[in-house]
Amino acid sequence: MNVKIEGMHCGSCINHIENVLKPLGATDVDIYIERKFGRITFNSDQTDPDTFIESLTQSGYEVTKLSVI
């Protein structure tokens, strides 16, 4: 899933996002602060994409789903 993430400022934000998403079933997380972009890889049989978005929003980020791959 590709997402736009507003509110990231530093490497700690990347670590925080990974720590939020991995326990929810993300198998790989690639974050690009300068592009305000993230790619989240997961097994769609085990996790709903909206779960990731809700968790990131609750963590203080503004997230927009761009596409689900």
C-alpha cells in the first residue's frame, strides 16, 4: 500500500511509524520523509489496510491512502 504521510520530521518519526505498523502485520515498511511518502507491505489475508491508516492517524500523522498494491 502506498500512502502520503504528513507530520514526519526526522529519523525518530520513521522508527515510530515502523514500531506502530510492524505489530499490526506490516512485513516491510519504507518511509521517505522528504517525499512525505510511505510504502507498507503486508499480507491482505491477515490485515486490513485501514487498520494501518487508523493507527498512524491515532499516532498523530495525517495519512492518505494513495494505492493498494
